[in-house]
Amino acid sequence: MRQPSLRARRVAAVSVSLVVAAGAAACGPKDNDAKASGGDSTPHKGGTLTVLNSEAQTDFDPARLYTSGGGNVPSLVFRTLTTRNRENGAAGAKVVPDLATDTGRPSKDATVWTYTLKKGLKYEDGTPITSADIKYGIERSFAPELSGGAPYLRDWLVGAAGYQGPYKDKKGLSAIETPDSRTIVFHLDKPEGEFPYLATQTQFTPVPKSKDTGTKYEEHPLSSGPYKVVENENDGEHLLLERNTYWSSATDPERKAYPDKVDVRSGLDSSVINQRLAASQGADAAAVTTDTNLGPAELAKVTGDRELAARVGTGHFGYTNYLAFNPTVKPFDNAKVRQAISYAIDRSSVVNAAGGSALAEPATTYLPNQKSFGYTPYDLFPAGKTGNAAKAKELLKEAGYKNGLTVTLTHSNSKDFETSPEIATAVQDALKKAGITVKLQGLEDNDYRDKIHSVKTEPGLFLAHWGADWPSGGPFLAPIFDGRQIVKDGANFNTGLLNDKSVNAEIDAINKLTDLDAAAKRWGALDKKIGEQALTVPLFHPVYKRLVGKDIKNVVISDWTGVLDISQAAVK
């Protein structure tokens, strides 16, 4: 998984992009919709929904998108075998059928997954959607010229590691079988109980081979969802979507598709987006954003205005900001030094540096505090709200540093309220009270990412963050703590370089479970076990606060994405 910014999620995204954080239900129709509508709060069909975004929806090809749950804008055009449940809060963290009749039927050992397509599925041109189209859509995502999507299929499918896509290898993937037009079977090289989550990724979008135009397909991908692309300008900077008349709500209970058109305009400054949403003049009255948060100053202004406050949606996404240790670098090879820093952290000051309690929640667990992840409360090195300097000094003395020590903290210079100078300074101030002098090393964002993601250059202490590809402990813990995922000559995300056989074995054991509730409990227990090694210091989970236009109805924000689901929004 990639580490996303607040705007993006290996969430990607949320189009991860990512993209894009706690278990409480998000604001929805019951608590802010009637106020925002100023009258009839019942959503109706019709009108144009405007989307004002900072980042363009580039590479609008299902093979190239890195999304979670099918993404937000992409999910209007691309349907997948499964999708996220389109409900508020924790209920929205569940996986449900989309093109398929169920979330998949596993073999006894979860190495074979079988799906049956619903009857009556059609593309925007009226032709039927077949299982062969889904197989081909997946195969083309392996083509080097269409890279960018999630890497799981290459890792999970039998014999797929070296496959180069259908343009170079017309034989296709033997690991995917289509015995008839409505059945598709996947053969995996190891048990994967969370395959239904993976099947929400846009790589599972059907693409008819006869309509594939390679790298130009993004200009007019064939729609399987409620909307079709009628304009794509400047590689997704402006997208205009109109109704797909062959889409049927009878086969798709998840997407409400209220508006007649969706007009996506990107490349805008975040402050301009929030100003336009606040003013709600003209078309902006029926506008939303899928990638722009309210900042601390903007939130303070909005909070003081009852009408604007009623139009703020609150969301949480599976995302953790943390302090990372490289235990191969002194003095962090000493567990007591790592524990001392854990005790010294002042989470109140860190939360304030991240924008305040409305935009960040203190974290003592690596897993986000949501049930779907298997969240198990623990605080192994209790620092209280403002840090436990006395305990930290005691541990430093035991570690041989009775007079304190000096360390370097690497961070990004980006003003992202995550790995930025504000957070680094808050950590610096807290550790000073414990006798630890922190020298700050600020790097430009690209240099920072290159440095922390290379085993050869990874610093001893740095700010990091991680977001989940789907709401489960698996894509959260495995990339960071599975020793077999350490990459020595590429982008490495196992920051603590942990290669613990018992941890690796438990990851494998949990992956075999198809009972996702049972798996969640095991992920939570594993989180605590790993936490005992003090390889990270969880700092905070972000909270998303986003404005909507005054005419927007049916605001739905799930714990899967943490942001408004535009497939549910209405403008009339």
C-alpha cells in the first residue's frame, strides 16, 4: 500500500488514492440534512451535482485507479464484483455484492473464490456484461502501460507474478476461469479470507475486449454504473457525467444516482473550494468536495455560523499518524529508549498541532479505533494527555542515558498537519521535558518519501502515516509488520524492519479466515502484541470535516471512506 496524503488514500483512495479515519457514526441525513436543505429534506431525482476538487481525477481507467471500495467519482461509472455498503458510520464499513449475487463463495481453505453475476447487467451501449469482460478487465490491469492500480492481484493469483497483460500475452491468466457468461472463478496461491474486499477495487470492473482502446480507454471508458463519461478534459481536470440509460436500480440497490448530471471540476485551491461551498452561489449551492477538508482556521469560522455548521459533514477513515523507529539505528536499537519516547509523547500538543480535537483524535493503538479493523483498546506506555516525563527519564537511565540523549527527527516540510513541521515541533517540545534533545531534519516531500521508504536510507526516528485499502486490520498491519514484505531494493513500508516468525504466522492464520468478524478480533489482538515491541508511537487519527452546498440532501458518510458518498447525494 502507498501512504496517502489527507486528500488521498492508498484510499485510496476515496480515490487513493487512497485516500483517505473512529467508530462513531458520521453526520448524515438525520442530524444535518434537514437543516442544510432549508425545507423539504426528501431527496429527489434531477438536477446537476457539482464536485469541486483540488486534485484532478487523472487516469480515469479502471485498470489504473488505486481506489478503496470502488472510489467515489469512479464508482459512479465503474461497477465491480463487490462494493462498500453505502450507509453512514460503521454500517458503511461492510462489503456487499455489486455486479455479483453475493460477496463470493470460498473453498474450504479460501484459495478458490467463485462469483455469479446478476442477471440483466448492461453497459451504456446496451450490450450485456459478462464474466469474460471482468476477466479481461483484470488482465489488462497487468499491462505495464496501464500501471497504477493496487498490486494485490499480482501477489494473490496463481502464476500471475510475471504476467504482462493481454497486449503482450494473449493467453491470459489461467488463474481466472469463466465456465459460463455469468460465472467467474479465482484461484489464489494462498488463503485470502478478505478477497471480497479486494473485489471492490476498480480492477474488477468489466471491460469488453472489443471496446478496449488501450491507453486511450480513459477518455471514454464503457460505463457499467449509473453514469457515463461525456467529457474528460485535461486528464480528469474536468469530468462531465450523464445518466447511463441502461443502468438499472433493480440490479444496483447501493447507488441512488439522484442527479441527472455530475460535473467534476478540479485543480482548485482548497481555500477557494471552501469559500465557494460556504457562499453557495449559483451552481455552487448544489456542490460538494471529495478531497478538501476544512482547515483549523476555516473550521473555527464555520463553527461560529449556525447555518454553515449545519452543512459540515464529519467522517472517519482508517488512518493512523505515528512516530516510527528504525531499530537498526542507535540508540533506537535499545527497546527502553523506544519505550521512553513512547512515555514522553504529549498527545494533547500533537493533536493541537494537527488542527485541534475537531480534526484529530489521540491514538494509543496502531489500528484505527473502528470495529471493522478489530480495534482493541490498549495503552502500553501510558503517557496521559501531556506525557510522562518522569517515567521516560527512568527508562533512559536504565538504558544507560542518565544524562539524557540527542536524537534527530526526520519530517516533511509539507504543510499537511501530519508529518509536517508543526507535528515535529510538538514532538520536540515533549521530548525535551524528558531530557531528550531533538534535532529536526525537514525535507521536501519527495526527498522525505524517498528517504523513509528506502531500507538503505531510512532514518532512526521519523514521522509516518498509514491508511487502509479497505476497513480491516489486514491491509493495515501486514504491509508495516510482516517481515516477508520488507523490500530491500524498492519502496519499503515495514518501518520497524520487523521480521518476527510468530507475527508472520499469525498474519497467515488470520488470512485464512472467511469469518471477517472473527478475523477482526484476531487483528486487534495482533496489534497489541506488536505494540509491545515499541516499534511505533501512535499519535493520532485524523477526522474529516467537509462542507457541502446549501442545496445538498442525503449526506451519507461511511467509515470506509470518511467522506461524503456522492452516489447518495441529491440536489433537489
